[in-house]
Amino acid sequence: MSKYDPLWQYLQIDRHDTVRLTFEEIKSILGFDIDHSFLTYKKEAVQFGYQVGKISLKEKHITFNKLQ
């Protein structure tokens, strides 16, 4: 079980082809701020049908794309 499982499960429930979440929205889902470890864990999204797209540090959001 990963500390990011609540985020991956949220994406599964959402079911949109593209999901853009702000860092604050992600914090609300997870209960903690994302940090550099997210880069290691982002590959887990594939198991839940998504891949991590653009990570914008400037605009503070992450785009997730549903796998076809």
C-alpha cells in the first residue's frame, strides 16, 4: 500500500479522460502536501488507469491522463 493510494483511488472514481488537480486539492485528498517523493510514486498511477502528465511547479497543479 502506497501513501498515494487515496489519490489514485480518487482518479479511478473521477473517470474523466484528463484530470487537473491543484497541489491544494491533492493535499485535501491525501491529508498531506506532496513532496519530491511523488516523482518516485507517480508510476503507480498506471495501475489505476492513469498516467501523470504535466507537473507545473509554477502554477502548482498536476495533470493526470486516463490510459486508453
